[in-house]
Amino acid sequence: MAAERLKKQIQFILETDKIKNIFRMSKIHDGSRRENDAEHSWHLALMAFLLSEYSGEDIDILKVMKMCIIHDIVEIDAGDTFCYDAAAGLDKLEREQKAAKRIFGLLPEDQSTEFMELWQEFDAMETPEAKYAAALDRLQPVFLNYLNKGGTWQEHNVTKKQVLQRIRHIEKAAPKLWEFVIRLIEDAVSKGFLAEK
């Protein structure tokens, strides 16, 4: 029994190594290349722990970090969907649900259930932990676009209004981070990194 459990866990670990080959639209800090999902998830987990005092509600930080680590694993099958591409988002949920079932299904039943529940909770953004994790998921690309002087914002003609609409969730989930990110966005507009309209 223990050997079979370990076999499934190792199979999952090996399968999830593929996340390193899923590249996001966001570029790393210097703009030299696109960030992969593994880097993004690690960065979110670090931010979650480091910035936890700014959550608008009491949170279980370990649960948040688990969400951050697993939230994009489904993209191994479903691919990364650029948040400003409405057409690509039409079947996103269906693709991701199918991927979650397959990938999390590699795990022993108890862990498969836990991972699926964490992934669904993150996606629903209703619990304090999910709200905070999702807020960081929206904040991190803002940092990267700011650091690389507009990056994907400029490549895809993204406007301030679009960014604010995408990140509005931060305001309630982490009010102090919202204040900071608003100042960062205003600075990005004044420096020409982000179009006002």
C-alpha cells in the first residue's frame, strides 16, 4: 500500500515538472524572457508569506501558499490564458477543469481531493485565503510589467482601465497593497509604461 502511494506521488511530481515549460505572457524583471509558471507560482508563494500582514482578513498562510503553488498546475494541459484575451478565455474553465481532473487524479485519493479542493477554492475567490492568493496573482504581473517598463502592457496595447479592472480584487483582499499598487500604476502611466487610454 505504502509503495503504491509513493509511486503515485512520485508520478505526480514528475508530471508537474512540465510546469517549467509553460510560459506566461509576463516577462521577468529585466524583460529578457517570458516567465514560466513554476517561477510565477514560486514568486506568489514567497509574496504570500512575506506580505501576509497586509491581508484584509485573518488567513491560514500555509493554505494560501499551497494555493499559490498549485493554482497553475492545470496549465500543463490547459495552457496559459492571457488575462486580456477575451476570446481565449471563453473555454478556459472547461480546459482547466479537464486538466485538473487528469493531473490531480495522478495523486493518491486523499491528496487528489485536497489539491482539487484547493484549486477550486482559489478559483472561486470566496474564502479569505483564496481572496488573498488571487490578489497576489493579480499583483505580481503588475510588478513585472512595471520593472520591464511596460512589457506586455505595451506589446498588447493594454490600458490603465484594463489593468484596474483586472486587479480590482486586490482592493478588498489586501487594502494596503491596493494603495501601493495604485501609486505604482499611476507612476507607470506617468513614465509611459502604461497607456492612460
